[in-house]
Amino acid sequence: MKSKSTARAIPLVRVGINIRSLSAKLKSYSPAFMFMSPAVILVMLFYFLPVIVTLWISTTDMSVATFRGYRMIGLANYIRMLTSRWTPRILKNTAFYVIMTLTCFNVGMALVLALLTTHINKKVGMLFRALWLLPRITPSVIYALLWIWATADAPFGIINQLISPLGVEPRNWMMKTPWAVIILANGFVGASFGMIIFTSAIESILPDYLMAAKVDGASTLQTIRYVILPMIKWPILFVLSYQTLSLLASYEYILLLTNGGPGFYTTEVWSLYAFHLALSNYFGNVQFGYGAALAAVLVVIGIITSVIYLKVFRFRELVAEPKIEAL
Amino acid sequence: MISKKIAFLVVALVVVLIGSACKPAPTPTPTPKPAVPTPTPKPKVTEVKLVAWTIGPDEPSYYRRDNLIDAAKRLNKKLEEEGSPYRVKLEATFETGDWGDYKSKFMMAAEAKEAPDIILSGHEDVAPWSDAGFIIALDDYIAKYKDVYDDVIPALWPACTYKGKKWAIPQDTEARPMYHSKTLLKKLGWSDDEIAALPEKVKKGEFTLYDMLEVAKEAQDKGVVEPGYGYWTRPRKGGDFYAVYFAFGGEMQDPETGKLVLVKDAFLKHLKFHYDTVFTYKTTPEGFIGTEWKDWHTTVSAADKVLFWNGGTWHWAEWTIKYLDGNEQHLWDNVGFTLFPAGEAGKSPVELSHPLVYMVTADSKYPELAFRIITEATCPELNTRHSVESGHLAILKSQLEYPKYKEAKFLSEAGYMVEYAVYQPNHAKFGPYDTILWTALSAVMAGEVTPEEALDITVEDLKKELGDEVIIK
């Protein structure tokens, strides 16, 4: 049986060893910390701190009139949000907008464009990609004006001028089909981001793989499906996550095109709803507290969505060391 | 033997003595001249820069800015006469964008302590901005320049008053008539006498809002106008919609307590009227709210497509200048205007007015100079040129007799409407109150909820958000 003194000494020795090894580990990581610190500081300042401030404001009744005399009201803003008759409508709009724009354009069309432009003559491909960048580099107000004019009622709108000879009744396309116009307008801008990333990823694939697939008799579609797509899984995950969060938070073009209308919350998405309540209102009624609560919910939705993507795409496997190198 | 030193000293002494003896001839004393008075030095003049923000959004209202600029010049002349060490240099802007964006811009500037010295806005901002400490009370200054402010039409002061103090100076007011197309009424079979008699019938309460919808429906049924073109409301959110609530006997503020008020019966009828025009009579198109202003103005000002529409007196000037190339005669030939009809028999016609006001901000380093610029702008000459150009109504008693104002045919003919004026309240929570009421109305007009459901939602939301700040009758 160990003596008491020995029994006491062993944990101390163990602790001494742990402190030493911890200290050694910290020392080995310190260059990494130093390199990461600017980015960490930026993320802290521009993400975590604003989130904390937003959460705090969301527990107040802060508005224009009460800005210098607000009260803490706990979760009242969240309860108001949950019990509001209009919340499901706004949520539904947001889900529709994000899913449709993401699948049809920001990821879907982006992939199609990248695949097409990398399978044709290089210069022609570059030209098409450059054309697809135009909506993104056009100032948003001018871009929105172009859409408003293009969709205007006869005799002004270009769309009417082009398709009415085909027997289609002219109309104000923005008023009659607002979602189609919004998804197209946002999609044309969003597709270019994914297109650039995917093009770069596709062009980084070693030609040996493509040659091998060809030698094995794979058609172009089979090569795309079994070679190219699996090899650009990581960029697809990145674009999907990034664009989802971007679309959740974006409302710029909706504000400029329809301002959430026409009619009653027809195209009002969550971020635009928060903007209307917290920052812009016809009678100057800006409710910072409630707007912050809406924004806080958006942050939570964004985090949950990102976690789901990481799970579905098996993020851990993607960033793990290749098994062959571990052997 | 005399030493060399002593010899030197003796020689030096002799030289000094000889030199002092050789004095220059005395200068003759000049005859003294009479003293020249020293001029009083001019006081150092300091030029102070003041900033003013104004908005239309209608373009013809640019005198809201230009009147301040001219007022600053007049003030400088007065300051010179007074021997003041100050002169003002005014930097004024005029915006034609959205009200919401303009107010957000001001609010953010005020919170950053960078607000302009003078801000023009709707009177409904007096309450929240004074509670927020953005603007200053003007009672002392108004008393100091009493001779100017005694001329302001008394009915306008309540719009500038909050918690017993005056926080603003009226810049203009307007009326929001119900317009009608005389051309289309004639096509419907109305005689010229009947059309001419319509304003008087509305005034006496003999032609109500539902009478108007009946006529609009008749016009649609007979093909005089297309379906959905019988009656057009304004195309976007705004105070005009509340004219219907007031026309059914609604109130917005308790005169004794100052609390906000919702009259359930009147509000239900207000909702039902808007439901009926869209879905029962089909005289307003579905999904109409959100229509571009440009499209609305182009269509109504042509006066050949829409039978009835409600707008503002300033629209008359806007149509003339922007949409009809200056052809005001087209409007006189084809468009008539009346008060907003009574909601039902036994009620009175109404006129919703929305005075715009100048305010001095708390950030101003020279509040009295800023106030004096506003005072110089508050005169018949400057205010009349704004009224005539933009179709807004007089704010001064003397303005009503001012020749150029009296010559303006539209202002003369529409001027009586101010006697029927009702105003939106000055209350710090009017913003949330308005959001709740507007949300309910737009949901009804979109067919999302019935008028009865909308009323229940409104009452519930008002109680939740405003608590005891609102009286629900």
C-alpha cells in the first residue's frame, strides 16, 4: 500500500507533467496563433461583437423616441415575433427566395456555366464568363433600373416588345410575376460567383483523371458525373454555404425592385422585413429592438443551416488527412 | 613723466568735450496740427455655416430649399444693419427620394450628433424627435419674433405642438381631395350641371364614399372605364388612406389625454370600404398597392382611364409640370376635385391635411440664427411662390390676401378644404400605431384576411405594442 505522502506526490508529479506538456504544446502552436490573430481579431470585431450587441439590443424596446431612454424588456420582442400573424408568411417567402435562387442560379446555373465554359474553346469560354460577370459589376441601382425598365408595361418594356409579337399579352412583368423577376435578377448576379469558383476548381483537376476516364470510354456526362463533380465537392460545399448565408442576409435587389410588394408582403423576406422595421419606414417608425430580434433569428438560422451543410457534405472527411498518407 | 595711459585719457576727455560742444542746430518746433479723429474699428465679422435639409419628394416643392436660401440672404442684410458680428452661409439640400430613407438619414445623423441645423419634415415627427432630443423647443424664439408668428393661421399650431410646447414652424399645408374625371363622367351620361354640382353635394354629405363606388361600378359595367379603373387609391403607403377612417367618424387622438385612439366601428368600416372597392365592386385592381408612382401619375393625369382617384393638391402642380408639359388647362378641362366624401349618410366629408414643418435641431451651434432664417422664410412673398409652384396651401393669414396667391386659380378653388382638415396625431408612438393599422389594411386589400379578422388582429397588436398609450373604443 502506498504511503500517504507518496499518494500525494503522484498527482503533483502528474500535474507537473501536464503543465509542462501543455506549455510545450502552447509554444508549438504560438506561431499559428500569431498568424491567425489578425483574422481572429477581425472576426471578433466584425462578427462576434456585433452579434452580441444585436442580441443585447433585441432585449430592449429601443426605437427613435426611446433611443436615449430605452428599457430592457427581456424576450418580449421574440414573443411578439412568434405570435405575429405575419411571421409564417415572411419565413415562407424567405425559404422560397433562398431555395429557388440557390438551386436555379447561384449553384445550379453556376455549375452549368462552369462546366460548359470549360468544355469549349478557351477564349470563347472566357468571353462568356466575362459577360456573366457584368450583372455583378454593374452598380446595383442601375442594374435594378434596367430590370424595372425591361419589365415595364407596353409600350415601354423591352420584354413586351420582344415577346408580344409572339402572341403573349403585354403586361408589367414586375407587378404580375414579381418573384420570377426577383429570382432572375438576383440569380444573374449570384451565378457569376459560383461560376468563377467552379471554373477554377474544374481547371485544377489533373488532366490525367479526365484522360483516364476518356480512355475507359466514359462519355462527357459520365466524366462530369463520376469524375468532375466528386472532385469539386469542396468548392460546391463552400459556394452552397456561402451563397445560402448571403441570400439569407441579402435584400438589396428586392428593396430596389419591389420593396417587398406588390401588394401585401408578396416578396417581403426576413432581412427586408427587419430593415423596414428597424431602419426605414414612411412615418419614421424605426424599431431597433424588434429589428435586432429579427436579425438575431437570422443569425441562428444561418448557423443551423451551415451546420447541416457541414454534416451533409461530411466536412470532417473533406479536411481529414488522406488515408494513404497516414499509412 | 606723464604716463601713456594718462595721456590717452586726457586726449579722450578732450575729444568728448569737443564733441558734446558740437551740438546740431536745434530743430524748429513744428506748429501743432489739429488732431485727426481715429476711425472706430469695424467689428470682425464671422461667417457661420448652417446646414438645412429639405425634401419634396415631389419635384415642384423645391422652394422648400430655395426659400431658406433667400431667407439667409435677407437675414445677412438685417445682421449687417444690426451691426452683428455674424453672417450666415446656408448650405441647403432638397431631396426627391423616399420619405423613409430621408427620415432614416436624419435619424442616423442626429444620433451621431451631426444633424443639420434646420430639418424639414412632416409634423408627425415632432413627437418622436422631441422625445429623442433631436430638436429644440421654439416657444421663446416665437415669442421674440411675435410679429411674424402672429400671422400664422392658428389651426396649424396644434400640428407643431407636443406636450404643451411648440417644436416646429409650419412650412406649408395641403388638402387631399377626391379627384374625378369630368370627361368620363360625361361619357357616363352626367350633364355639365351635375358634374359642376358634385363638389357641393359632397360638401353637404349627399354624395358618400359608397355612392362613389356605385358610380364607379356603373362606369365599369357600361364600358366607360375598364374593370379596376373605377377608383384608384394612392399606390403606396401613406396618410391618405386614413381619410376613409375619418370619413366614417374615426378619431386618432384623445384631446384630453393626448393618447392615441382607435374607434373600432369606424376602423372596421374603413377596412370594409377598401375590401369592397377591390373585391366587391372590383373598382380597384387586386395587387394595386405597390404600383409605381410614375405609372399612377401618368394614368390619372391623363383623365381618360380612371374615373375617381384620391391624391393631394400638390399633385395638380406635379401633373402640370412633370406629366403634362405645363398644360394645366388639360386638368381644368378634364379633372374636377371635391372633399373626401363622407363615409355614410349622417357623417361629414373630411380633408386630411399633413402640414410640413421646419425644425431647429439640438445639434445646431447657432439655433437662434437658424430660427431667424426660418422666420425670414415665413413671409407671404416666399411662401406664396412655393404654394403657387407646388400646389400647397397658405400658412399665413396675410397670404390669403396676397395678390399672387389670390390669382392662383387652383389654390383659390381648393382653399376652402382646409376648413374640413383633420390631422394625424403628434404622438411618439404614432409610428408603431400606423404600422399596425397599415399592415391590417394592406392585408385586407390583398385578400389575406377579412375586415373582421383584420380588426381583431389590429386590436390585439395595439394592446400588445402600445399598451395603455392607446384607447380602444
